Amino acid sequence: MAVPDKIKQEVDKLRQQIEHHNHLYHTLDTPEIPDADYDAIVLRLENLEEEYDLQTPDSPTQRVGSAPLSQFSQVQHELPMLSLNKVFDEADLLAFDARLKKRLDNEKEIQFSCEPKVDGIAVSLLYRDGVLERAATRGDGTTGEDITRNVRTIKSIPLRLKKLKPGTLLEVRGEIFLGKQGFSRLNEKAKVEGSKIFVNPRNTAAGSLRQLDSRMTAKIPLQMYCYSIGLVEGLELPTSLSETFKTLGKWGLPVNSDIGIAVGIDACLEYCLDLLGKRNSLGYEIDGAVLKVDEHELQQDLGSNAKSPRWAMAYKFPAEEKSTKILDVEFQVGRTGTVTPVARLEPVFVGGVTVSNTTLHNMDEIERLGLRIGDTVLVRRAGDVIPKVVKVIQAEKNKKPKKIKMPENCPACGSAVEKEGEVLYKCSAGVICPAQQKESIKHFASRTAMDIEGLGDKLVEQFVDEDVIENIADIFTIDEGQIADLERMGKKSAENLIQAINDSKETSLARFLFSLGIREVGEATAAGLSNHFGNLQSIISADQESLEKVTDIGPIVASHIVTFFANQSNLDLISKLRSVGVNWPDIEVSDQQKPLDGQTFVLTGTLEIMPRSEAKAALMALGAKVAGSVSKNTSCVVAGPGAGSKLTKAEELGIKILDEGEFLAFLDDLT
Ligand code: IVH
């Protein structure tokens, strides 16, 4: 069928428009049009291509994937895809620099391109005449697999490069990965749909790239960063890698904006340490930094050996996932009596620390993991997050693996363990259980509660075990003579501790409320209660309804508060604390309007400057409600790095979004 010129022109224009918006959205993160408008353009193009039989491999409509292949075909890399030498410490990095200078026979400081080592899958993209012709995995470095159809579904990878003319050949290499946000969104969806949870971003990315059905790949929001060039024909490229990156960016290819330049190895080390420091807040996972001699001419002089270039080095960071063995599962009793399974692990160095035990949260989690004692498991510790058992890698070979069972009796006091609600198990003894005593005293004395310096977890355990104290009020009746002779104590430390205990008596209502350990009353809720009621008696006498009027308090938290103050032994404890001198100033509660009255804020992602609890307290003091999820009633979302589905939802609903800097300025203006 002859296609009218007008249609051909429209199809061309639509393709350009779509790729332009893909680039803005997926590479530059600065979309210009609403999603609905974008969808409308795509739909128009799909219809025209269908009607006039105009589908081509480089059309953006092909990004949705196509019918399954029976197998991948092989691809020979004309230039081998090398790997990197690696070092793990500063001394070896300095030695690398010394080797380079020696080989170059020049003491001049070398300029390096410093790059995050993105944890993904290496790929090669071949553009002929500016059009993506072939994408391949690295394979063994010489032979890879043709994954073109899968790679075409990745929206930040241009199907056609801007400005590249016929007669050119360009091979770009880089890393395909799944960002943290994309990964958590996938898992949120999997949870809702009850489908399999993805273990980590790297495996998910690798698995989806090796799908024979590219429609499956299209469902995973993969991304790519380019990091080097392979074959080049008919093109003049800049003389350095850093300039080449700029050129690639101009052609529409995705280049990581966290790449830097450093002159001399000391500056490289600074880059590495800085990158390690912000590892958590990056939107993608890294396993180190890559340092590359920047000038192409120097790279040529240094050359490569069979496996890796001499001009590049990976500086590896501690792994965030390692395998280890479950030695045992024990049960711990918390301050409210909840009995929690804790895994004892064969010690493993992961995420920069040695981990030898970790919480398994509840029995459902054990069931979900299919965990047995003796299993080899994958443990993950990213940033400061508590270590987590991600999955069983190898089940215990033992013929009769030990099933993990909730004990019938509390491991601390022997009272019956009772099931509460769907997943919780609790010790039925209440405050006479020594484990509950210890945990509630530890919480009471902790830095964010009554802040009793020197009364740490170990000492609390010792005091309870040796019958020095039984409850939080007893802390204030300890005398020096009673403790000076205890093991690890001595006169001076006893004196200091008594002083610290006395100092802690002057406190605030918010701290005091928090330190009582009422279920689900954290720092921010305690601050909210304190600001709303102003004095303790009003909180004690408040009913469910008036408690629910407080910002951030819903029916469940309100009922925990009512239950707590309905318990006479809690009221007796409070009287004792007051009678030994624990005090705080009451707060004047005004009926005056506050600047953020009636507004609901949501905090998401990592806040890097102001701790989240402080941000929450500041908002609540200004009258705002701080909610955990985004809805059409949300007034504003504060989004830090790593923000996921909440940010997306806010964007979809057109809700005001502030980054942390803007948020701090906003608070400044109001206070
Ligand atoms: S350069 C000729 N740069 O690390 C040098 N690799 O262990 C080839 N990787 O196979 C690699 N980020 O998959 C380079 N900025 C980066 C990288 C990077 C991640 C991966 C890549 C490579 C592996 C080498």
C-alpha cells in the first residue's frame, strides 16, 4: 500500500517526540509532559504503524517487547570485553598509581575518570549509522549472547542516536542495572499480587535481560549507564574518556552524573571515600569505584593484558550480601513481651561489619523463607539497616532438618507464650518477666528517652540479674554503696552514674512519655501528645476520641495509650517516678492557629541532613499531620534520595514535592 507522505512525516515526528520524552523522563529525570499525554502520542503512533504497516526495529513502539525466542544467538566481540583488576584497600590503590607512573616513566600526577562501579550486567551496544543494531552480553569476553530485543525495551537506551550520520559505526559499552526505586516498586507490586519476591536488584536485572520473551523484560524498569567505547568507524571521538562521556551524553546516551574527574591518586581516594559515604543514598547499587586513566593516549601507552586493561582499577567496597549458615534460632522477649525469633549466624563480614545474629521478625517470615537450622542463607546488610536474611541458598543436607517452632513457654520467665493477633506471640507474664523488665529499663535509660549516661544495656542486665533494680522507678533509688562493689563498677563509675541519674530527672514531657515505652508511641507521637495536651494528667484522662484528634494518632495507637493508662500498675510507676523527683515543665497549649494546621505531609526516601524523627516533630509542632502513605489528601511530599512508590504516586496525583533542601528552607520560613 502506498503510504501518503503526510502519514510518513507524522510517523517520523511522533517517533522523534517519543524518544525525546523518553530521554527527558528516563535519562535526565525531567519529564516535560504528563504521562497521559505521552501515552496518547504512543497510541497514535501504534495505530498509524499498524494501519500502514510501518513498524521498524528502531521504532519506540518496539520497546514493549515481542514474541519469545527459542534461544539467544551468539555474538563475537571484535574487541574483547575485558574485566577489571581490583584492590580492596588504600595501600594497593597507591601501589597501582606508582605502577602507572613507573610504566609511563613520568612522575607527573595522572588525571583519572572516577566512576561508581554499578552493580549490574555488562553489555555492548552497536550503533550502525546511528541506529541500534545489536546489543550483546559480555559472556566470556569474546563470545556473548544477542539480547537486542530485550535491550530495545529499555527506555533510556536510544534506538537512534542524535547527530550520528550514515557511514558511522559505534560500539558503546556499559552496565545495565535495576535502580533501587524500580526494585522496591516491583516488590511492592509482587507483595500486592502475592507473587514471588525479587531477591536483589542485580539478580532481577540479570534474569530479565536473559528472558527469551522480551515482553517480560519490558515489565522490569531497567536502566543503563555507559562506561566505555568499543569499535569506532567513521567518527572522531575526543582525546579523553571524560570528554567522550560528554559527547555520548549529547548523542542521547545515558551517562552516570556521579562520574567525576580527579588529578592524582589522593584525589581519587577522596572520591572513593565520598562515594562510599553516599552509597546508601544513591539511586542504584554499587560494589565499588572504578578509576581509569583519563587520556586515551596514556591508556594506549599502558595497554592491556589478556584479561584487563592496565589503565583501570576497581576499588571494591565491602559486599552488602554474603552467604552464611544458620547455627541456631533463639527467641528474644522485647519490652512489651513480644517473643521474636533471632537467627544465630556463623559470623560473616557483610556491609562493612561482622554480623553474627539477626532478627527473623516473626514466624510468618520463617515460613516465607522456608528456613531450617543448618541452612545456608543469603544475608544482606545495606547501609545502617539491620541485617536481613534474604533467602535460603542451600538447604541443610541433614536428613531431618530441625523445624523452627515457637516455644510454648517464655525463654526468660517460663510463663506461657500466647498468640496475639495474626503474627505476634507474647509472654503472658507482663512486667514481672525479667526480659521485659530489662528491655523496658534499657529503653527508659536510652539516649532518645531519659538519656541516663552510663546506664547502657550491659549494666541494665547486670542490675536486674543482681536484683539491684526491678523496674524503671527503682533506678532513682539506687545508692552508691549498693553498686560500687559490683563487678566492672568501682567507686568513680558509681558516683558518675548516680550523678547522671539525678541529672536525668529534669526532662521534658515528650521524653518522659516516650520513655514509658507505650506500644507504638515513638518520639514523634510522644511530641505530638505533649504539644497537644501540654500536661501529663490531661493525657492520662484523655479518651480514645480526644486522643485521635492528635496529629499522627489513629485508632490503634490511641487504644494502646488508653490501655496503658488504664493499668493501675503503670499509674503507680508514674507516681513513684514523680515522687523521686522526675519532673518537666508543662507546655502552654494555645488555641491559636498554627501555620500548617489541616495539612498532611509525607516523608519518603532518605533525609540526609535532618533526622526523620526531627523532621516529623518539626512539622507536627507547626500543626501538620505526618502520614505514612500518599493520597489525594496529602498536601506535600518531602522526598529524599531512594524515594520510591510514594514519590511516584505524588507525581501522579500532582502533589507538591520538596527535596530536603527545599524542605529545610520551607521550615526556616515558617519558624
Ligand atoms: S570498565 C575495560 N566501568 O565491572 C574496562 N566497568 O569487574 C571494562 N562495571 O565487567 C570495565 N561499572 O560489568 C567499568 N564504571 C564502570 C563500571 C564497570 C560497573 C562492571 C562491568 C565490568 C565489571 C568488571
